[in-house]
Amino acid sequence: MSLHIRRITSEDYPAWRQLWAGYHDFYQNNISDEVTQHTWLRIMDENSPVQCIVADSAKEGVIGMANYILHDSTWAIEPICYLQDMFVKPDVRANGTGEAMLDWLKAQMTEQGWARLYWLTKENNYRARGLYDKYTPHSGFVRYVVVNENLAK
């Protein structure tokens, strides 16, 4: 499959929205339209640290997306990249799309001088972990989350 990894454009909104919904269905998240719209606006804002790339297939159009955030760290001088969301259409998985997006981000890490690239996945997401383990060993960290009950809906 011929793939082109590129930064997202406003014309990609319908495809991104479909992939975004698929991502949250997979993780059984209930994301509001308000959060979805806010996320899209941040992706489109060139001053926002939230960015996105898409995997574009000449034959099938946009088949994958990766939302990522560049941020400061107390452990490095250079910025760090957090790959927050990555999703490939289920019917075209295992064709190298996820790998191509990770390779693009790794290349940007070198080109842009990011200190590191990192991501999280569910422990039982074995298919994705099979890909991720090719890049780096599991960090061994355990994630804890405290939710602001005043904002939880």
C-alpha cells in the first residue's frame, strides 16, 4: 500500500472525525462533541502544542491519524513529544500504517530536536503493543489518574 504521512489539514476533518470516533469506541470512552470540537480547534491552531498527522493512502484516502502534544519537561531542556492518540482504520490494519506514523514522529524527533517521544496504551492492547515493542521496551511505569469530580460529566 502506498502511504503518505503528512500533517493534517482542515480538509481532513471528516476523516479525522471518523478515526477519532473509532479510537474512542475502541477504548470505550464517551467523549462529548464539545471536547471533540475543542480538540479539533487546537489541532488547527498553529500556536497550540496539540498537533496531528494523518496516513494518506492513494487508494483509500486518510486511513490513520496520530494526535500528539509537544510539551516542556523538568527532565530535559528540549521539548518532549507525547503521542496521545493513534488509530488506524480496522480494515486496513497490519499494513505498516502505525509503523509509518511512528517512523514519521521519530524522524521529527531527530529533525526538531525533541528530547523524547512517548505514548501509553492499555495493558491488554496486545496488537498495538506488538508494534510498540519493536521501538522500545515497556517503561515499567504505572499510570494513576485523579479525575476532577466537579468537571466529570
